[in-house]
Amino acid sequence: MLKQALTQLEDNLSISKTHILTIASRFQEHMEQGLSGNISSLKMFPSYLQAPRGNESGTFLALDFGGSNARAAVVDLKGEGKFLQFNRVVRSLSNPDSGYDLRASDVTGEELFDFLAGIVHKALSVSSFSPVLNSSTSKPVSLGFAFSFPYHQRRIGEGFLLNWGKEIQTSGVVGKDVGQLLSAALRRLGIGNVVRPDAIINDTVAAFLTAAYQDPSVDIASIIGTGHNTCYLEQRAPGFTEPVIINTESGNFSVVPETAYDHSLDQQSNNPGEQLFEKKLSGKYLGELFRQIVLDFFRRGFLGNFAPPACWNHPYAVSSKDMTLILTGEGNHLFPLPEHERYALRRIALLLSKRSARLAAASLIGIIQHLDPHFTKPHTVAIDGSLYEGLPGYAGELTAALSEGLDSNASPVRVKLSAGGTLTGAAIGAALANQPKNL
Ligand code: BGC
């Protein structure tokens, strides 16, 4: 019975070569509709940033908020693609022991942004900039803010949050300009004249900037972590005379095969009907899909004597990190199981991970087809994120799916890991915003 159930699951989760090609073409269509201002599941937000030259230099503050943690640092851009980060401060948005969770709906935007401003203050106060905190004559320090949620902007210094994702519910932020909210919080903290938020940047764009700062061949960047999204350098964006980095918000792409498990996850989420691609692909949701499938197998009696731990009854109790532990075998002590059932759990984790990698590859092919319909130029895709970096076999599956979907005569597509570039990318964004000729 277990064998049949696994075969059935494999059929349901499999993304064939035909699927890859269809998804790629539909992704390309949605990109082009979004770019030309028509209704599309892809929002195609211009970032108001061009590709860096690699010679940007100076010292900047960087802030990164994208989900469970917030980070700040001082970044010294040295030009020639080189940089140094100092005074990195990392804080979790929640602490179960002291009972706070800044992602909850009873928390206000002011409270969240006061927390973020506090992290910036901390990074600043231990840096060589600290004298500016007590001087009324120093020039303010320019800050780049990587904000990893869908927002629209008309210039680089603003960002109006469209909706939260990744199950965040903090009130009073949707519809507001997060640049203004941050500036107001910095003022409340008494450092409004010391720190100047100059650039609001999506984390994919930050990853792009960091990778392209070091390697000018980069033309696409993707995050495959807690959330998922991809940006690329568009040569002909309507309204721009220069190439501009476009944030596709690909997590919301809607044309994707759906299983009953996906449907149930979506219906129980905070944003049913939205982020359907991300919900099949990213770390926030992969663990939850895994939990729902294992519980279903258990209820249907396919898992012998294995009883999932009681905490598994809570949504999102299983993370993609737990899946990594199951796949590497390091979690054997957490899940004491007979070999047969252990195999089943590993197989379920592998099937979900493989589907995620193949879906991501299909969307990348869609972007490459849009950029270069005859595949005549080389392309470099920079990828960051815990799934791509951490899930065993994930990077290999993604590259294999790319080769499967691309014509064998296609020009080379290089995929490179570009880990941890968000803060540096935010600083590069601030540097670009300060150039006389920014977009
Ligand atoms: C957000 C994107 C972000 C991605 C990766 C998604 O949930 O909508 O803006 O880039 O997560 O963090």
C-alpha cells in the first residue's frame, strides 16, 4: 500500500519536460503582459536600479528585513567588485521565551519599524560612524533597505507594501511607504538626521547587485529560501531609456499544476489564491506540505507504527530544515523510525524538493526565452537562499532541469550560488541611488 501511495504521489508531484516547457512559455507570456501594463500574475516591478559597474565605492548602512530575522551592517564598498561588512547585527522577529512576535496582527507597524531602527542604531553605534551620532554637523549616512515583500515604487527611495507574505500579519503597514515608516522610526529614535534611507530594494535585486558587482555577466538573480522570487535585467522596459532591473515577483505566478495538498495549504494560508508558485516551491511552505502529506499517509495507515510527534498537528510545525535533517539522515534521532517508514519520509521530502527545483528552473527558462528568444547569448543566474544552498541535491536538480528544458544548441547558462549578498546588495543600491544619474 505504501509503495502504491508513493508512486501515486510521485505522479502527482512530477514535473515532466513538457510541463517545464509549458510553464516556461506561460511564464514568458505573463512577464510580457505584466511589462506592458496588462493584468498578469507577474507584477514586473521596475526597481529603478541599473546594473552596477563594480566601481561603486563608499561606506553605507544596510538593513535587511525579509521574514523571521532582521539584519543590519555597515558595508564598505571598495570598488573592483570588493567589499567588507562590519558590525553585523542580527535579531529574530520573535522570541517564544519572552513571548514577543513582531509578525503578529496585534503588533503595529510603528512597533515593527522601531525595532528595525533599533538594529540600525546598534550597527551604527559600534562603527567608525559612531561620532556622527553626537554631531550636529556631520553628513547623514546613506542607508539601503532590503525589504523582501511585494511593494511598488515610483522612485528608488520609496516602497508601498502591496501585501504581506510568508505568513506575516503586522498591522498598519500594507499600503504604506516603508521608506517613510523607517524614516519616522529613525526620527523617533533621535537619529533621523544621522541616517538617510536612500534606497528600498527587493532581496532578489540586492542579490543581483552583489553578484553583478563581482561578475558583470550576471543577468538574472533568484532567491530560493523562505520565500521565492526572481529579478533580471530588462533591456527594453516601457518608460525607461536605460536597462533596468525588474522584480518579477515570480512567487505569485499562477499557472502551475496543483495537487490536493497544495490546494489545502493554500486555503488554510493567510492569503488564499496568492503566491501560488511560491507555495509549491519555497522553504516556508515545503515543510508544511511535507507535514500535510506525512499526516495524510499516517491517517490512511500507510506508515505502519509510525505516529508523527504531537506537535506535528500544528500548521508549519515542520520546517524545510527538518526536511534537510531527514534527507541527510542527521534527524534520525528526532524521528526514530523503522527503515521502511524512514525511506517513505525521505522519498516524500525528495519528491517535494525535486518539484520545487524543476518549477524554479522552468521559470528561469521563461526569463531566458524572453531575454534571448534564439538563445544566442550566454546567461548567468545568481541564486541565494536556504533551499538552494542547504537542501541536499537541490542545486543539482535545478541545473539538470535547466539543461533538460533548454535546447541542446542553446547558448550556455551558468548558475552560481551567490550566498548572503542581501546586505551588500542593499549598500550597492544606496550607492547607485546617490549617483548623479540614477534611473
Ligand atoms: C516576496 C518577494 C521576495 C521573496 C524572497 C516573496 O515572498 O514576495 O518580494 O523577494 O519572497 O524573499
